[in-house]
Amino acid sequence: MSRLRLCLAGFLSVLGLLVGPVAVVLGLMALGGQAEASVIIDVYQSGGDVITTESGSVDLTDLTYNYSNPGQGGMTPSAGDIVIGGPANGDVYFSVSGPASFGTGGFTSASSNSGDVFAIGLGQLAVPSGYVSGTALSGSSTCDGQTFVSLGLMPGKYVYTWGSRPDAVV
């Protein structure tokens, strides 16, 4: 089964980070191995659909608020951009670096979305409007009738970072 692994590493080391083969991971691990904030994203194919889920929390300390924008699940692999959950307004923050792409596919909107909006890519990160650092996030998006191939997704591990503290090496 194909999996896509995204790692989000802001101001932290990865001591104690265990990534299973079933996860697409955006992981923030605190120095000393204790989780300060982490978001786990799992992108996988189930039958004829591609499902993306997200859970965890984010520390916004070293990010710069930019604007609020409505969010709706979808992805643009050729731009390294993924949005999970929604539809809901999201607060967008700058100062994130990450891969230029995680495949060749263009934009595909999700067929269904639920839960909290979370997005990463294009130098930005988005969380639900009014989000407070450390608050639990949970959401999902499904692209009906899609596969990794049809979406142009390249399985692998991808790292997103931000912050002034040491970034994780994943």
C-alpha cells in the first residue's frame, strides 16, 4: 500500500519519534523527547479513494500571522501543498519552509471534508480561526475515485520546518 510521509518539524529534536509505515507524519517533538506539539497526517489509498487524516496540536510561537482564509480539503502535490478538514475559516501563518513538491499532480479538491482545517505548504501553515497553541486538532478529507497515481503523489518522506530553535532531523 502506498503511503506519503510529511514531517513537520518546528523548534525541536526528534528524540523518541517513532514513525510507522502507515503514517504520513507532520511531527513536532520537544527537546528531550517529550511532545510539545505535533500533528500527524496520514495520506493513504483505501480501495478507490485517497484519504487524508490529521490529528495532534501545533505551537504557533515562532510563526507569523498573515490573514484568515476559508479552508477546504484538497492538495496540490506539485506545489507541496495539502489542506485537510474544513470547510472552515483558517488563520494562515508565514515562516514555514518545506519541500517544493511531493509529486507532479495539480490541484485536486477533496470530495468530502470533516473536522478541523489544517494546511501546510507554500511557506505557510493554517489552523482553525482563533486556534490556541496546543489545542487538539482532528480532521479528514477524502478524494473519491482517486489513487496516488491519478493525484500525482510521490510516496516518500517530506519535512516542513519553522522556528528559531533547532529543527528536527527526520
